[in-house]
Amino acid sequence: MLKLKHHQYGYLFVAPFIIGFLVFGLYPVVNTIVLSFTDRTLMSSSYSYIGLKNFQNLFADSTFTTAIKNTWQLWLMNFIPQMGIAFLLSIWFTNNRLKLRGVGVWRMIFYMPNLMMASAVAALFFSLFSFYGPVNQFLVRSGLLAEAIDFLRKPAIVRGLVVFIQWWMWFGQTTILLMAAMTAISPSLYEAAVVDGAGTIQMFLKITLPLIKPVLIYILVTSLVGGMQMFDIPYLLTDGRGSPGNSILTNTINMYMKFHSSKGHIGAASAVGLVVFVMTSVVALLIFFLLREKHDQSAEADR
Amino acid sequence: MKRLFGFLAVLMVMSLVLGACGTPAAPATDAPVAEAPVTEKKTILNVWSFTNEILTMAVAFEKSHPNVDVVYTMIPMTNGEYQTKLLATLGTADVPDVVALEAAFVKSYVESDFLADIGDLQKYADELKMYPFVYEVGMADGVHKAYAYQATPGALFYRRSLAKEYFGTDDPVEIQELLGDFDKYIAAAEVIKEKSGGNTYMVSSNGDFQNLFFANREQPWVVDGKLTVDPMVEKMVETVKIFRDNGYEARATQWQEGWFAGMNDTLTDAAGNPKKIFSYFLPTWGLPYVLYPNSTSSDGASTTKGDWAVIEGPLPYQWGGTWLGVMKETKNMDLAKEFIRFCTLDEENLTNWATGVYTNEYLKAIDPTVPEDQYQAAGDFVGSQVVVEKITASFDESEMSAFLGGQNSYGGFAAAAPSVNARLMQGSDDAIQRALNDPLNSFLEGTITQDEMWTLWKDAVRNEFPDLVIE
């Protein structure tokens, strides 16, 4: 019988997670890395290692660079306003002086879009803005437009729609996280600040911001990871190929296209995945580095 | 005490791990066992498809093969779930015995290493005089790997009332004369535009007729590993541009609201003016599944039933279709082949299939567990010339013929079928053609030049096919 020392029980309890992670987390990552050096397709059983050829192809290919550029643009354009609105709302909702009523109801309403299926949201916007759709009917009949516009064929409009949908679906989630962080701050800190004569802006900068930093890092990193893998809305809004003019072609759509082509080039698709993985990791680490707790070191220096 | 605790801890972890692994798999293995009141051991044949159509034939197959249990799995294709699931299973022990393959991806499977050679069925195909394109699609390097029960030649449907108004006749023979090639089709589009004051469009979307040009190329897309543009493709771009610039098309999108609205005469432009569509390019299945169900508006106020006619149109083409193949790994090779022979190359089955013999009652008598809505209505166009010739006359009085103002629908397709050619079809066609869509539309809108269009298209193709030579 296997004998365990007292301090070893911990390993037993974490075993399910570790096993799950190794099988469903680590193995796919390692496998993706291995695949990205092959010319493997799903449609044939033989394949060979081709070194860095997949990556050479990627960087020589304008479609890939467009996809990277698009992904960053779409993410930044929805993340910045999303944080802005979420900050404003969570400050209002948690402010002791404002004492807004019905905070719970508003919070629920703002969170609602997040509960809808991405496919339903995409289908909704697709029908609204189609050539024979209600937006065109309204604009033409009210005289705002001389004739119908094919909205979903205009790169700027389609991009704007994707950004808006992403913002609209996610700002409620961010608001709730920020509110949770803000309500966790002890009111006595603010009371002390008021006694010392601090203004609202000072309190925000000197008390709120530093204390919610861990949550900010969490939001930033999870949103970055989600943004770099943006797929469902841009995939479903137009033809699933990032049209018009590759304007909403994201990394993941690009990867999916390679996987989904008639031969199923999983080698080439894995290469895209690996580049996105490396890119996301580097930026996430950079965020951790820039927002790290600095005063520990200064405290040590003071000693 | 401590040991007991340790033992309990191990048990807990074990149950967690096992529980986590066990649950999802359970329903899949339990279900068939529970429902089969088996007296003797039946041979199981696994069939995968993306519609419930073939289930009808699977049940009929069980009637003539009582010791076989066909386990039918339907996976929808709406967003490519079927293809993804099938791709993920390739090379594993979970592959089915028989797979249904749709036109868009049948060729990539036929060209791959995964389908078995079922060439010994060709003698039945010859006997039944199958339309050549039906089995040519299932061939790669001279090896037969898939057969289809239906043939899907394309045709042109037009509105009789509008034809009378603009051309003075609704007679299919005369209209075919008027629309017999694309130059004539363009000229007729101009006539319709002028006489209707721009309120009737020749066609709903330019996507409707792109297929026709692709079907009539002389070279495939890929020649010796090189991307090739046939003159017919250039002609297509030219024609589509003429249709857009002159307003011959309603600028709808296939499978979207505006496209369907034209079928029941409820299309209105954004300002609320009613617009009409003169013609639709649809294949055999387009009549019962697309045109007929959409010919009456959802409020029932507007209908175009009986106002349609069908002709061969400017160019022969085919669109869609379902092929059946056997996976190499199958353990029941002979049975799987027999199933395909029955479904696709059996005169009695094809006749029953096309003439509406497979009613729900018929299927229920064989297998009482068949769902209520499982049946095959008469009218599907089958791939055998022998069968088609025998049954065409029986459709003179059918609902579809009434829909076409008395014209025999089956006869219309029978006229179009022999000239269809699918020899150029390749696995990569679908992806290559879809890659052209977006650049082509940008070109039509005038935001890019034609040269830029070809460059963008080549970039897109290169992205999806890294091993293709593109100049």
C-alpha cells in the first residue's frame, strides 16, 4: 500500500488539476509547436518536417501581417473606450456620496449583452445592416440617405461594427470586475483622505488606482488574450473570411482559414497559432513587468 | 486513522478523475444498446451524414437486409460542423463505415487517402446509365471512390407573367431561344430593364450565375500544382461587371432576405418601391427546397405559384449533390459497398426514392422508431438515365409541374442533365472560388482596379494553399 507522509497529501488534491492541465493544456500547446514545423495536412497521412518554412511563408505573406495589424487595431479600439466607460460607471456606482439608486438593475442591464450568443448578435447586426435591411430602409425613407448603402461592404463601417459589438458585449463584464475591486477598498481610507483634505481626483489617483492595480492587470491581460483570439463576431458578421477587403480578418480567422481549406493545412495553421501565442505572451509579460509592485524594492532600499 | 484518511483522499481523487472522464462518453455508448431489442446479433453499419435524407434509404435498406443495423448519425453542416467533425475523426478508430460528402468538399476526400476503391460497383452504374458527371465527381486518378443517388443539373427558372409582358411569350422553347447564351442573356436583361423602367431585374444577385462560368471552363483551377485562370473566369468577371454597372441585378445576396423576397414578389428597395426578379438559376433540388417553399410570402398575401417555367438557360452547369463513400478503415467493407450500391445504383430504390414511395408509414412499418417527419416526397432528380426515362411521365400531374404552369419539371432537368460536365472539379475549387468573392465585389464597387482584384485574390489563395505555385 502506498504510504503518504502528511505533507504529501497536498499533491493528491492538486492531482486532478495537474492531470487535466497536462492533457488538455500542455499537450495541445506542445503538439501545436511540433506541428508548426511540419507540412502536415488533415487530408493525407504522410508529412515531413520542413523547418522554418511555415514561418517564412507567413512573414512573406501580406495577409498574415494584415491579420496581425487588424487584430491589434480592433482590440485597442474596443478596449480603450471599454475601460473608459467601465471606469466611469463603476466610480458612479460605488460612490458613497452619489448614492445612485437601482445600481443592481443597471449592472444587470449592462451585463446582458454578454449573455447573448455571439452568433445571435452577429446575425442581428448582419440583418440590420444588410442591403435590404431596416437601417437602409429607415435612412432612405427618412431622407437621410439618397439611396441604399451596402454597409457590410464598407471596410470602415464593418470595422466600426465589430468594435462596437465587442465593446457593447464586454463593458458590463469589465464594470462588474472594477466595481468589485473598488468596493473591496476600505471606506476608512477615503474618510482619512477627506479629513486630510483630499479632493475626488486625488482620492482616485492616490487610493483607488493603486489598490485596484491587481484587478486592472487581470482585466488587461485577460482582455488582451481574448482580443488576440477574437474570432466569433468578425467571423460571423461577413463571409467568414474577413471581408470586405480583409478589413476584419483577425489572427484566428486566418488560422481557421488555413485549417479549413480543402486540404486542412494544420501545419501552417499551427504556425499562425504559435506566432500569436508568442506575441501574446511577450505583451502579457511586458504588462506584468511595467505594472509590477515597485515600492517593495524602495522599501528595502529605505531599510 | 492517518492511513484511513490517506485512503479516502486517494478514493476522492480517483473518483474525481474517473468521474470527469466517464460522464461525457457514457450517453454515446449507452444509447444504442438501450433502444435495440435485439434477438440475434445484427451487423452494425455506421453511416454519417449532414441531413436526414439518407436515413430514409437506411431504413429501406434494413428492410431488404434484416440482419443489418444501420446506425445513422446526422451532424449539421450549417457552420461546417460536419466537415470539422469528420476531419477530426480521420485516422482514428471512430471513423464511420460510410460517409456522405457534399459537393463543396467531396472532391478533397476523393483526392485524399481516406476513401476506399469501390470501382467494382461501376458495372451497376453502366447498367443504369448513370449521368457521367455523377460518377466522375467520385473519381480520382481513374479510381472510383464515391457515387451519388441524385444528379443535380442546373436550370434557369423564369416568371411566365413577366416573360409575356416583356417578350410577348411565356413558351419555354421560345424563351430558351431568347436566352440561349450569355450574350443573348445580357441583351434580354437590357430589354427587361428598359421596358420595366428599371423595376424588374434580370437576376437577383450576380452570385447566381458565377457557377455557370466555372462549370464551363476548359482548364481546372490547378494545373500541375499551378494556379490557372481560364478565359471563362475572365468572361465571368466581365459579365458580372456589366450586370452591376447597368443595374441588371438587384444586388441581393444569395441565401439572404432580398434573394428570397424576389421569389414571392415582395422585394422592395430601401425607399419602398416594389421590385421584381425575372429569373433564378437553380438546380434540381432548388425547385422543391428553395423556390417552391419561398414562392409565397410569409403573410400569404403574395404568391408566384404557377407563374414559373424552367429552361436549360445560357450554359449547362450543376450545383450541389450528395455523394457516398466508404472509409478505408471500415471492418465491413462488403456491407458498406452493398449499402452504397443500394442507395445509389439500385433501380428499385432509386425509383421508390423519386416517386414518393418512401412515405412515413412505409418507413414506420420497417422501423417504428422513425421520426414523424421522416419521409421522401416525390420529385428528387436521380442520377440514372434508365430510371429518369421510365418515371418522367409520372410527373405530368405533380404538384411541382403545377407550380411550373403545367410544364413537367422532371422533363426540364432531363433535358439539361446530359450536357453537364464535372471533369474539372477539384478539391480546392470551393476555397479558390470563395476567395474571389470579396476582391470581385470590391472591383464591382469600383474601389479597386481589376489588376488589384487578381492580386488580392492570389494573396488570399496563397494564404490558404501554401504549397500552390502562384505567379
